[in-house]
Amino acid sequence: MATSKTQQKAVQKYVSTHYDRIVLTMPAGQRDIIKARADQLGQSVNAYINRLISEDLERSRTNDAP
């Protein structure tokens, strides 16, 4: 079933008010490596990157590491 333009606008509005976006630039080929690893773990690239960042931030809070 196709999504109506009204539904698309509602989703875009929700995303823009509940999420922040970060543009990430990396060397050519790195995205494919990251995607392959995320696939191995059964995660999306977004979920994989978010998990890695969250784990690092948690470690830095508990270890007072820079």
C-alpha cells in the first residue's frame, strides 16, 4: 500500500522534532565495511553507529576517560 503525501509529511514532521541529524563523511569504501559489519550483527547502519557511540559515551562516564 502506498503512503499518502499527508502521511509522509506527518512522518517528516515527527522525525524533525524528535531526532537530530548528523552528516558523517568518511573515506571511500568505509561505508561498505561498516554496512557489512552491521549486517553481520543484524543491525542497520544507523543502529550500529548509534550503539557504538552510546557504548563509548557510557565508558567515558564510568571511567572518566577523555
